Amino acid sequence: MKNLGNMMKQAQQMQARMQEMQAKLAQTEMTGQAGGGMVQVTLAGSGELRKIKLEKSVVDPNDVEMLEDLIVAACNDAKTKLDAHVQEETSKLMGGMQLPPGMKLPF
């Protein structure tokens, strides 16, 4: 029973730390870019699109497809950076917690 009590205590601590991490991530922003920085996209930690910045030279009404591709590439770059940041923060959070073999978060 002592192990179960310790596990419950660890789970409560983990829940509190997860809430703190989520609040911190909500304030985090990651910027992805494409076209050598001509297109930049900023995502919030929640994945919400916050800002798109375009250099005037990339806005060509005769080549809308290129601009669309650059925006998609910048979004994917920002998402990749955001995912890596979340993974890093989660790893830091999980560092001291001992879960039984085969058990993974979230429960």
C-alpha cells in the first residue's frame, strides 16, 4: 500500500506540474519561416496561428501557388519547432517521475 500511496502522490505532483507547463506553453510562441525568411508564421503554444509576415517581394499575383506553398512550409516549420519545444519541456517535467514499466502518460 505504501507504493500505491507514493504513486498517487507522484501523480498529483505530476498533474500540478503539467498544469504549470501548459500555462507556460500557452504564452510561448514559435516562428517558422520559408523562402529564406520571406514568409514567417508565428504559432502560439496551443497551436493557434498568431501572425503571418510576408515580404512584399514574395507577393506576386501571377504566382499565387508559390506564396501558398511558402505559407504552408512556414506553418510546418513553426509546428515542428513547437512540437520539439513541447517534447523538450515534457521531458524536463518527467525527469524525476518513476512510472511502472509499460505505463505512459497521459493515463
